[in-house]
Amino acid sequence: NVEYLVIDGGSNDGSVEIIEKYARRINRWVSEKDKGQADGINKGLQRASGEIIAWLNSDDFYMPGAISNAVQALQSNPAAGFVYGDLQVVNKGGEITNLLSYGDWGLKGLMEFKIIGQPAVFIRRQVLESAGYLDPDYHFLLDHHLWLRMAMHAWIKYIPQLWAGEHYHAASKNLAHAAEFGAEARRIVDWMSAEPRLKDILQQDRRKIEAGAERLNAFYLFDAQEYKKSLQA
């Protein structure tokens, strides 16, 4: 029982023609200019009617069985606000170049910038609505900011299964805007510093949290072949 929504930002690259080809299998779709990635995704999140919600960006895909396994995981863990699995990275030629395996990070781990692969996340609607939707002021770590806010409301659960994949190429945001991820990580540290509910963890773990932000910065700079800047971070 799956509801499909497609939110297109008014693109002129042939996307609309592909959407129209599959229109009979899509519950709702729209193609119109938006105010950025968060705004576009929020349109879909707010229109979705299911108890469990997830989203894919244009370079992402689900592995066979991912949705049913995620639903089962949420049903088996009623206290979990969201569940997440592992993610594979695929290059332009379709070759698997990396397998990202995660762990039971919890709120503390997320605060230390232990990253979760967004395409492999499945969210309980109630927790999403309690935390609020994606913040349009974030453009690169907007998903991580949402995970933190949801983890303040409910327990989160890692499922060690391969659920999703993403294509990685020169035009990917992770490469094209690699230098900007670190600045946004530091913004999230500032946000955490001003959040009363995170005060105790921040006081106990501030060095690891700040180090996590710089490690994230170094990781993206290295991927972008900005080796000197990466080493400095």
C-alpha cells in the first residue's frame, strides 16, 4: 500500500515527459518552480497521507524489498521515530564504488556528525510533524538537521540491511558544493548550542561534536580533491 508523489521544480530537462509517461502509477505530481530543495521536498512531505514517509532525490533509488523491510522494522519497533539502513554509492557507469554501513548512532552520535544516508531513512509521520519539516535555511545538511530534531522527540533505530543507493558524479551536490558542507556543519553546532534540550549533551561532549563537524568538512573537501584544505580541516 504505497503512495507515490513526484515533486518537480519546474525543470526543462525532460523530467516532465518522464513523469507524464508514468502518471497513471503516480498518486499526485506537480512541476512548478520552488524556493529550493527543502521547499520542494516539504511540498511532498506535507501532501503525503501515509503513516510512514520517505523521500528520494533524483539521483537516489531503493533496493528491492527496502520499503516492506522498513515498514516491518517500524512495526516491530513501535517506539522508534524513524529507522534507517545502509546505502550503496554508484558511479556514472553503474559500478558500485562504496558501501556505507552505519550503526546505532542515537542522538549523541548524530550530534557528533555521524552521518546517515538520507535515501535509506523511513520516518513515522507523527514524529516528523512533531519535529517540523525541513528547514529551508539549510541547503547541504538539511536532512541531518531534521534527524537531530526528530531524535529529540523519539528513539531512532538502525537496521543493518542495504536499503538504498545513490548515484555519485561530478554534478552531484556532494562534489559540486563540497566546500559548503563544513560551513553548514558549523552552523548546526551553533544551533545545538542555542537549543536548551541539547545543553547537557553539548557540555559533556563539545570537543567530539566540534571535531565531528571538522571531520565532516575534511571528508567532503577530500572528495572534491581539495586536499590541502581537507588536511587543514
